[in-house]
Amino acid sequence: MIVKTAELKPGCVLGKDVYAKSTKPLMKAGTMLDAMHLAFLKAFLIETVDVNRVNKARTASTGKSEKSHREQGPVAAQGTPRKKISPFVLKYRQSVKDDQQFFQQWQSGGRVSIGDFRTAMLPLMNHLLARPASLRNLLLQRVRKTSIAERSVQLGLITAFFAQKLRFAEGDCVQLGLAGMLCDCGLAKLSPSLLKQERLSEHDLVLYKRHVIDSYKMLKGMATLKQETLVAVIQHHEREDGSGYPLHLKSTQLSPNGKILALCAHFQSQFETVSPERFITALDHFQRSSYGWFSRHYLDQLCYALMDLLVGMKLQLSDGRSGEITFIPVKDPTRPLIRCSDQHVLVFEPDGPVTIKRLE
């Protein structure tokens, strides 16, 4: 029977597959719904689903437990309150899962289905473009995963976010976001054993660098990808001084989209293991060490856009004071103004004596 999503309860069993905007089902028939499934349905704006009757055995056996939970509130296995999972996080997790499946298909020799890929990634990208502040929690997460799918989805989001801050049209933001998510699809042509290596030999490094050309070849000729997007893909490891690869192009030979994607890709790779407390200091070092490699204009703009996400965040300083980030200087974004608990205003110095002990 057809039931409105808002009326669903944990324990209902899906009678038919549920689809969002992808050809792959979001949930399969026979799935017994729990709180996580219900949250996914709401996040993807699924209004109705086909369900069988409620699983009475499950309801009866867990009725007492559910009553206890209603009285005490959501509790995690360790006895701590569960945090509500945001729609952005749910869509992000689904996009990473979809990206992993696409990559496995490419490893098996499958072609890139840009229509299916775009449909799978658009809900997340559209959410980000409507609510850019969603990126903050992703950048400041304490536990980071470094799978190819995680990196690809994150790079796409960072690139789309930055394009929006540069006032690109929405369609161009999406194009650059897709470029970020697909620029490493050529890694599927490499052996799985090589992809698992943390350090590459000189020979393996040569093979690895070929992924840029392979990515371009896999995407070339697809009508829904603009030529500028394909150019950005093949230039996403280039540097302004000509030290990048595979073509060793210099500043005047690089396209605006190529410069943007290369900068965002470098940022994403450098911040995979940075803790929230070190984010500002690391960003300051990133900015200073990247001059000469990337467009100074884009580099300064990216650092400001990322720092602007931190306005309003609470922090604990090493001198015992607490405070809030209140202002980001345009010309010196990594030195934000902090209003401290004693009402004094502090200009944070990344290499100064006062450090950030906690940022939340």
C-alpha cells in the first residue's frame, strides 16, 4: 500500500524499490525501515512509498525498548545521546556510496554514464549551493576517511562552493563540481594494488600521473560536459610555474577553470589530516606556501571564502579564555578577529603564542 513518508514508522517493510533521481534504487524492496532510513527518505524529498504491513514481530519484541526510548530520548549504544544527522550528511554519505559503485564499474571496464552520475550527485551539490555553510562541518570533521570516493566527492563540493563564491552562474558551478568529482576517474585504469600504496616508486609515479590523460579520455565527447570542464580535468595537476603535469603548462596557458580546479585539488589533498584546532594555522601556511604555484587572486579568494565559513564559531584558547570568531579581514583572512569572554577583541596570529585548543 502507498503511505506518505511523514506517516511511516520504524518497522515498516518496503514493498517496492525506492528511487530518488538515480537509476539505482535508494532503498530496495524488503528493507525494514528504521530511523536512519526514515531520515534518508525525508532528506531526498521522497513523499510516498509502497510498503507492506508493519513487521509485527519486530514491533512486539521491541515495543518495550521503544517505549523506554520514547521516555528517555535517543540514546547511543554507549549511553550517550545520539546527535541528529543532518540532511546534508545523509546526502553526502549516499553520494560517497554511489561514487564507490561507479568507480567499481569503471574498474571493471564500464564506461562513464554521465547522466547517471550527474543524477546521483546533484541532490548533494544542489544542497550545498543552497546552503554553502554546510561545507564547514565537512572541512572540520575530526575523523576523516581518505578513500578515493570520499576525496572525489569532497573535491567536487569544494570546487562548486568556490565557483559560487566567485559568482559563477549556477550551471557553471555544477560543471566545476562535476569536474572535481570526475577528474580522478582515470585512477580506475590503474591496478588496485598501486592505488593502495602510500609511497610510490619512480616507475609507479609515472603510471599514476597517467590518470589525468585517462580521465580526459573517459569523459571526452560527453554532450553534457562543457569543453571548459574537460579542459579543467586535464589541467587539475598543473601549476602556474610549469612544474605540474601532464603538460607542464604555465600561467598564461591555463584556463580559469583549470586554475580553480588545480587550486581546490591541492587544498583538498593538503587538508585530509588537519584537525579543526589547526585549521586556521594550516590554512595560513597553505596560503603562504602556495604563492607561485597558483593564481594569487584565486588563492586569496579561496582562503577568504573558507575562513568566512568560520564566522560565529566558538573556540577555546590556550590561555584559558573562550571566544567567538566575529570578523574575517579580506586582505588577511587567516588573522580573524575573536571576541573573547572578557569582552576583549583579539586578532588571532597563526604563529603567535596563543593557540586554539578547541573549535566548534
